[in-house]
Amino acid sequence: MLSADENRALTEVGRGTRMGQLLRRYWMPFLAAAELTQSTKAVRLLGEDLVVFRDGSGRYGLVERSCPHRGADLSLGVVQGNGLRCVYHGWCFDAAGACIEQPFERIAHPTAKDKVRAVAYPVVEKAGLLWAYLGPAPAPLVPDWDFFHDVGYKQIVLAEAPCNWVQCQENSIDPVHFEWLHLRWSEAQGAGGRPPKPHAEIAFEEAPHGFTYRRQWEGGSPTDELWTIGRVCLWPNALYTGFCEWRVPVDDTHTRLIAWFNVPLPGDEPFLQERIPCWTTPTHHPDGRPITSHVLNQDLITWIGQGRLADRSREHLGEGDRGVVMLRRKLFEQAQLVADGGEPMAVFRDPARNQRVSLPRAGRALEHPFGRFGKYIAETIAYGQPVELASDIERVWYERRPRRQP
């Protein structure tokens, strides 16, 4: 268990906090690019209220939501040319936060604008996601994971969890929960399939990009890939199991789940999507009942059930929680490293080492039996996949399937 002070240090994400300073050393996916349907969108990230926009040249900007002039809401601003113009008095700011125009002041004080800047952060679009870096310059590279380049129909699933990000990320290094939360609870709710087997052994180890955890089922083989390869708790705030889930800290008591999926398609030729579609999986039915039928939704309900901020001073950890303890220790260690002026682990700066970076992937050579139509996601992983999206995946799959020779 942790003391109240330790728990506070572990979970606070604002600027100047120990964990907030650590998290600001990494690029954070904070939005699906497809979500930016209007000229501006208000966002909250790591406890900061911000506005994302795309100027006339296609450059993304992420600036503070409060206008440096009189504090008006810049999410109401108008994108014009190479900047975002405040609707209150017309002051205009570019993507780097520079004030490029003060309409009324320009005659009497033509250089006054040069002394004004909005807080601004760099934004990069990659793999259908918008990534932000809120840390000190120079910014590292956005990770180029190999799965971004897999041939397939890609989609992004979003969810909002009113709880702290750490209790979400602890799930990423907790293999035993899979047996009980996803298998046995699904069975208790009447889901079909074979009865689940209990865990016989679990193992954890630190890896270059986080941790790996391994499991062996009772009666299983030591050559099973879930034991020889395992799963990846991706540093600092993601889980990789063949698809990737980021637990993005909105603030101390809110987390955004961003799950990135690739549905395999037949053939080796590229499949290009002009825009990767996104959709939101809810946590509750319209009548207020929690959604407990799908893997992501079961996770979400359990995280939310721990409260907005889990009280770790009341825990009683067991043998199955060794990975959770490792994660917490590493977070404290790396936060102290940053506080002492060092660079934390898993930061990419060398372009030559950031090309299709491979992560351990159990089942890499296999295609899930439901994979070709994306039914695995709709039926098992996330509740609420749009019907038209599933239909489009099926259409593309049939168009690309090998044709039989006459």
C-alpha cells in the first residue's frame, strides 16, 4: 500500500507536480484527427485547458484556451490564414503561440504584439491521431511503432473515464484480472465459449519500452506465446496486445481512453485511408445500467468503480500484484530522475532508431478468425461499433480477397 502523500505524488498530473513533469517528457495522443471536424476544438490535457486548431496552411496549433489579452475563450476563435483570431478583440495567434496581429493597437503600438505570446505546444498528426508534447525543448520524436504500418483497415475507439489515469494503467500490467474480469465474469453473464482455465504462473520483466508480462494457463504449454512472448505494458501510459490502448491523463480525476485497432485485410498491397475513422464506446446504457459485455467496457467500469482517485492506503496487495508494484516503483524512479535533471526511459531522439519500432506481439503470424470483418472488435472488445463502419470493413475485405482462378 501507499501513504496518502505517496498516492498524491503518484496521481497528480498538473504542471510542476512530480508525475506531471515526467509525463510531459513524452508525446501524448490526445485526439483522433477525425474528431477535429470544426475549425477549433477545446481539449483538456494533463490538467491544462487548451484549444487545438488547424490553420490555412494545414499546420496544427495547440494553445492555451484563455486569450492572453483579456482571458476570452479561444475555442470560440476563428481560424484565419496562419492563425487563430480571438472573437473578443481580434487578437490573432499563430500555431507557435506568437501574437501576429492586434488590430486596434497596430497604429499606436505596432510592436506591442511582439511582447505577447500564448502558451503553445507542438502537435503532430501520426497514425490518425493528434499527438502533443507539453514538455521542455527540444521535443523528442513521436514513436513510430511497427503496427502503425500493418496492412489493414484501421479504426480508433474512444472513451471517457471519470477517474485517475494510474488506476487505468495499472490494469496494463495485471494479467490475473483477465481471467476473472473478462473470462469468468463474461461466463457468469451468459457468454458462450469454453470454460476459462485458471492461471498457473505469471511473470514480469522490464523491457526497453516498458514491461512485459507473461501468463501460463493451468494445463497449458510452456511454448505458448502468451508465456514465451507475453504482452507489453507500454511506457508510460499504454497497453499493447496487438492493438494499442493509451490511458491519456486529462487531469487528476479524468482519463481519456484511446484504442487504436488494425483489422487485417487480404493481400500485401497497401490500403490507404484518407482519414482513420473514430467512434466512442459508452460506459453506460441510456437507462444508467453499466455496460459489462465487452472487454474495454468491463475495464472501464472497473476503473470507474475504484473511485475518481483510488485510495491506495487501504490496499492489501498479493502475489498477483507484483507487476503493479513494479510499475509504481518505476514511475517514482523516473519522476525522480526527471526532477534531478535527467532524461527518462523510452524517449526517442535518434531517427535511425525510430523506424517501425517492433514490439513483442503474441499471435503476430495469426489472423483472428473474426478479424477479416472486424467482428472481433464489435462482438468482443468494444460496445457500439457503428454498423456502417462494420459494413465498410466487410466491403473492403471482399474487394481485396484473392480471386479463384477459373
